[in-house]
Amino acid sequence: MIQSHPHSRKSPYPFWFFLPAAVIYGVLFLVPTVTSLWYSLTRWDLMTAQFIGLENFRQFFSEPFLVRGLFNTLVYALVTSGLKTVFGLLLAVLLSGQIFARGFLRTVVFFPVLVSSIGIGITFTVMMHPTRGIINEALGLIGIPGPGWLTNPSLALLSVALVDLWKGVGLATLIFIAGLATISPDYYEASRIDGATRRQQFWRITLPLVRPATVTVITLSLIGGLRSFDLIWAMTQGGPGFSSDVIASVVYKQYQAGFYGLSTAGNVILFLLVGIIILPLTFWFNRREVDQ
Amino acid sequence: MKQSRSLASGIVALIVATVIFILPFLFIALQAVKSKSEASRLNFALPKEWLFWENLVAVVEARNYQLLLAYFNSTVITVFSVSILVILSAMVGYVMQRRQSRWNGVAQVALLMGLMMPPAVVPTIGLLQSIGLFKTMTGMILIQVAYNISFSTLLYRSFIATIPRDLDEAARIDGAKPWQIFFRVILPLLKPVTVTNVVVQSIFVFNDFTNPLYYLPGRENITVQLTLYNFQSTYTSQYNLLFMNILLVTIPPLIVFIFFNRQIVTGMTAGAVKG
Amino acid sequence: MTRHLKYRLASACALIALLAAGPLRAETTLSFLIDNGPDTLVAAEALVEAYAAKHPDITIEIDQRPGGGEGDNTIKTRLATGEMADIFLYNAGSLFQVLKPEQTLHDIAGLPALANIAETFKSVSSAGGKAYGVPFGTSMVGGIFYNKKIYRDLGLSVPKTWAEFMANNEKIKAAGKVALVQTYRDSWTSQILVLSDYYNLQASVPDFATQYTANKAKYATTPAALKSFERLKDVHDAGILNEDFGAASYDDGLYVLANGDAAHYPMLSLAIGALQQNHPESLADIGFFAQPSDDASVNGLTVWMPPALYIPASSQHVDDAKGFLDFVGSVEGCKVLMGVNTVQGPSLIKGCDLPADVPPAVTDMLPYFKDGRTAPALEYLSPIKGPNLQQITVEVGSGMRLPADAAAMYDDDVRKQAQQLGIPNW
């Protein structure tokens, strides 16, 4: 894979830096995963695989609520990645400033990232209980009748997305904090002398210079949002009925049911969906980076 | 004036954070000190009897002190795989960011595939068996490296852009070899990202349960997240012990975070936004 | 290669042990994979301990796996890659057939214990005419748990028909109690009214299972089968359910039943174990009856089989593993199990009678068995069970989908499973 042209040998950025990573990644991830795609064309029970052409793909597209699942996947990914980016940046700015109890607050914001999804799923399911849940009890105190967060089919997915924000915003915040740390204080000093307000500083200095972190957070949380289902699984299992199913949870259900060929086909479809969204975005980000 | 304003905003933030972020943990902690039948009700009611110590002992002693073995195994896997990950992915991210070449496109697509494609379990087990790494810690460590390298590289790749190329040039003119430039000049400057990356990857690896479940079976190979299954099953869950176990396995990554959090602060000196 | 390495390590260890211990004795270690239910662990530990007392040369190490779909995948993956433990616990019936027993398991033909194991169990743990498993626990049933105290207070009697059942529900509701608990937060519980209705379905269509497997009978076009889905709509539309049926969990259901807030809970008898664990004081007030049909003369129980212990073809210690299975299948092994676990129904091992102090809910089941008024659940008569049943039943039970529509959807779900299994005619 690595070619050595005479001029590249002299480069301070040698390609052999790729080699150890490429070997581990190629052998243990890429080769088995790519070869397994063949199984999407078979009826597979892990022991024997029978070739059935594109039947799995036809079957996948006729799953109940597949259109809804596709729509849900996009909504979930956009809502979670959008909110994580915005709140992550705001929290990072707040927690990078000279603020009271900063270390404690950072730990508190980051703590949910550490806790297992199972525990968080159970906890929020209880807190979102329509009558006995603490959220609706609190709303009741100020006279607002709370909805059935997880039992109302049109609300369930958004409720899970909010919990996902709660669980994942610490990670986005941490990446933004690292990004803010690379901005030289001199910029702020100079702009303050020029009389810039804090708002102007945010838009003119912080936002443009924190861009590497923003790109990372958007990319990672968008891919994560398109593929993630662990919280959905822990909280609603795609329900009530099929109303909060996303592609990944449909695939997982098929896998659990032992439809290994079908779920591989579902993974191919999900992979293509993510690719269609992420690849153009990445190349657009890269071009902007080169332009700058 | 400024002092009191930042104090006030801090206090407001503290209250909001407490409500939004702490309440769920109160819930978890509360269940962890209840009796089995009280915890099965899953509510905010205070326990009749505080069984903190009893539940703690029950969880630690369960399955012949399995939790302690799990701490050990998970720690070994995490330390080794994160160390390898950090070095390898920083190297890849560095060359990818610095050097324009067609290999970059290939590497970029390969990386994104790593984020977008779910790994195939059965073919991977077959492969691990054929190279003698199945059910071994080495195999598990390498799997974690392979599965997390995309995320890690992506993080480095974007941040290396913030380090001026002039530094590389200067080092090169001083006669430094490529690996010396990288390890002596670039890597130290990447400290905030490295710290972030170490924190994030450690948590991913430490909290992983699907991969150990499939690639590291056997009771001597138990890892922390799999101990949760001791108390949660389809038909009967012992929520008090489950939540106690959740608390206990959350402590090591929390310590890692608190420790490294200081490092991030040191990295940023004067603070980004001055009030 | 790993196995060789392990072998070498094991023999090296054995050698050291030998040198250290002196007397010559062949030690064997068997691995034993069970699910993660606390009751399962207690039972497995008791069996292993009892067996070790008789066979000190054999050490059995228990390892646990998750339950549910994740557990199914663990089992299939480990069998497919030849990495299964020497002995493992898994369902009988349709899930057992999916394992391709003739390829992946070691049969236990000729095991002495088999002579004492009930035919009903052997039929659901055999393939190609050979037995593969011994039962781990008693049989279970599906039906309606009820609170006897509420029945006494309101002067109600156990209903023999669905109409009587609904009339009881109305009276209970009028008395200000929850008549029927449903707990769709744990969606698997929503299937019980459909699955436990199988006795009634079989009574009106005796060859339903065969016709269904052969792709001839459908839920949507068989009125008696469609009725099972209609029951869910009935209880929803009657307004007799707990207000939070969509958000309540299985544990919530047991709680309100046990403390007398609710009168009925359709459930499998495995709930007796959970009641014993969380509400032991209430067991005396909990009774059980079969899910009624429209006809008082058709009144019986749908029966589930316990999981079984199997030996994989890849085991290196088949004879020793068989020894343990023989013990578990014996009366002695059965008594050990009953000593630690709550009985959920009649025993499947001849000569292993229930203890005298079983909970009333179990006593209530026995007459049905005595009169032969039982039928196996459909999953033991047909290899096909659609994976989406629980989502579909949640929809019907919450009034989101009509029974006819749901039945047709389930028929389609079943088709996928039949094709996956390669059953002829699909």
C-alpha cells in the first residue's frame, strides 16, 4: 500500500507513519468487515449461507414502517448532533471562562458520558413516566399537564433524543474545551484593546478559531446519531409499537431474531445512507480548510 | 463588580446543572442503597433501611469476587489499547494533515468506513482463531485499537491543523529526523487533544460490552460492563445491586476524568474567554 | 491453535498440581454456560455443588451470558465458531431447532435419566429422532394471575368464559380497583394474552400448528386465531386497564397485583419466582386461572417447557458432561432444583413430586394438568415464531392498530422466519 517515490523518502512526513495503524486496522477491521458484505446476498444462519441474490434488500425495504424508520433516523441524527454542537460549544465557553466551581461543573457535565446506557435508560424511563414520573410531577406543580414522553408515539423519539443530548453533550463539550485551549489568549487581548464586546469576540474570534473542534463534533455526532440506537433500545425498544424505530434498531432486531443475512443487508443500506450524508460534508469541510 | 457577576452566573449555572445533571444520579444512588423489593419499585422514595454497605459487599462478592477480576482485565485492556491508539492515530493524523497526496483520500475514506460500518462479528472471530488471538487479552487490545482508531485519528487530524507548519520546518532545518520532529515537537504541542483523546478512548474501551462479549468469552476474561449482566436479566432484575454495580464501575473512569481534567486546564493557561 | 495452547497450558498446570498434590487423580474441568437470571445462577450453583460432592474429580465452572436476543446471538456465535462451553443452557422448542442440533450438538441417546423424563419434554428437545437435552426446571404455564383477596371481597368466582371474565372486570372497575394490568413498557409482556390463548385456538382448530407450519393456516384468515388478537383490543376498549399501561413495567404489574390495587395480570407462571423475590408476603393471596374462551367447556392451560442443558459437538469432555446431565435429569437432581427455586408448575421428571408447600397459584394449576386440559404453546409445535410479535401486540393493546390488520402483519412477519429456516412451502 505504501509506495516510496524518491522524493517522498525525503519528506518530513513519511508514509511509513501510516503503516502500523494500517496493518492493525486493515487486518482486524477492514478485511473481515468488507468480506462479510457478501453475506448480505445470502440467507445466513452463521453456519451455512445460501445465495439468494438481492432478496434481502427487497425484504429490507418491505419491513413495516421502514419509511418511518428512515425519517426517524434523519430526525434523530439532526436533532442530536445539532443540539450537541450548540450546547457543547456554549457549555465549553462557559466552562473555559473564569467561573465559580469550574472543575466541579465540568465533571458534572461529563459524568453522564461515563455511565452505562442501561442505567441511564432505566433512570429516564422512570423520570418520564406519564403520571408518577418526576418530570410530569414537577410540571403538574406549575399547572402544566405533562405529556406521555415515551408512550406517545409521536413524542417518544424526541424524548429519547433529549436524553441522548443529556448523555452525550459532555463529550462534545470536552472536545470544544480542547479546541478553545488551542486559541492563543493574545487574540482576545488584542481585540479587547480594540474595544470589542464579548459577543463580538465570540463571533469573530472564538467561532472561527474553534472550527477544527466544530468539524470534529459535527462529524462524530452526526455519524453517531445516524448509527446509534443503544439509548433508543434501552428506553423504548423502538416502541410504542414501531414508532421510534430507526434503521439501526431495525437492523439490530433482525440480528437478534437470527436473520443474519438480512441484517447484513440492512447494515449495507445504513452504511450507504451515512456515506451519502457524511462524505460530501467531509469533503466540503476539507475544501474550506484548504481555502483558509 | 466583575467578581460578583461571575460568582452570580456561576451560582445560577450550578443550580441548573444540579437539577438537570444531578437528579438522575440521585436516582441511581438511591436505588443502590435500597432493599431488593424497594428498588423494584424504581422511585425517588427514601429507603426504609439504608443498605449501602450490604449492597456494596453483595456486588463485590458476587460470583466469587468477579468484579475485582473485571476491574483488572478492563484496566489492562484500556491502558494498553489507549496507549497504542494515541501514538498510532496521532502519527496517521499528522501525516494526513501535513501532506497532500492521493493516499490521503484513501486514508480518509478508510477512516470514515471505520466510523460508518458496523464490524462483522463471526468473520472476525474466525480470523482471530486462525491467528491464535481469540479469547486472548492481546486480541482484545488489538480489536479495540482497530475499532477506535478512526475516531481517534479524526480528532487528531483536525487539531494538528492548529499547529503552525513553521515549527516542523524549523526543526527540520535543525537536522531533526521525521520521527524526532513528530515525537519531540508535534506530540508535546498536541497535549490538550491527547488528553481529550485519552479520556474519551479510555471511556469507550472501559465501557465497551459488545466486543468483549463476543471476542473475549470465558469467566476468567470478564470485563466490567459484563458484570452488569449479573443483576439484570429478562425476567427478574435486582435493581439495587444493578445500580450499585453501575456506581462501582463508573468510579474508575471518573477518577481518570478528574485527573486529566486538570491537565486540560493546564494546557489552556489564561483561559479562552476572559470575563 | 488456541485450543492446543490451552491444552498445553492445562496439562502443564495438571502436572504441577500432580507434583504438588502427590496422589494420582485425573482432574477434569467442565465449563458450564448459563443465562444471567438470578434464579438460574442459584439453581446451577446448587446442582454443581451437589454433583461435586459425589464426583470430587470433576470441577464445573459456571459462566454467565446475557438473556434475550443478545443471549441467542452469543449462543449461536459460539456454536458456529466451535467455542461453546462443555455444557450450556438454552430454550427447548423452536429456538432449539434453530441451533441445527444435528450439526452442532452432541446427542445424549442412551442416557439413563432419559427413561424418567416426560415425553412432552423429550419431543421438544429432540431432533432427527435423537434426544439432546435434559430439563432444567419445571414446566410453566401462561394464563391469568388474580388477586384472591379482591375476589373474596367482591364475591367473585373464577370465570369460565371470556364474557364472565369481562363481567368480573367491570365489577372490579366499579369497585375502584384496576381490573386488568398491562405493562407495555416491557413489551414482551404484551404477547401473553395472544400466546396463552393457544389452548383455545387448538380446541377449535386442532391441526392449526401443522397447517400453520405448512403455510396453509394464517392468523388473519383463521377466526379462532384472529380472536387471540381481538382479546387485546377488548381489554383496551373496555377501559379496564391501569391508566399507565403504556409506561408500566413488568415489576410494576407484579407490584399492583401483589398489593391488591389490581385484580388480574395475564402472565407466565415464571412470575411466581419474581413474586417470591419481591413480594413474598403476598403469595398466599395470588391465584391463577386459565385464559377463558367463549365456550365454558373449553377451558385449559397453554404450557411452556423449561430450558434444557445441552452438550455441544465441540466439547472435549463429552462423557464427563453427560455424567452431569444424567444427574440433572435424575430425581435427585430435580429435588436439588426444587430445593432452591420456586416451583412454577408440574415436574417433568417421573418420581420427582412437587413439595407439599407450593404457592396457591401452583395449586390452582394442578387440576388442569390432572384432567389433561393442557396444550403446549405454539412455539413447541411449530418452529416458526415471528420476531415482531411483541411490537405488534403493543400496538393492538394500545389501540393503535386493529386486530385484523395486526394479524395480517404478523403473518408476514412469520414468513420471514419460515424462509430463514428453509421450511418447505414458503
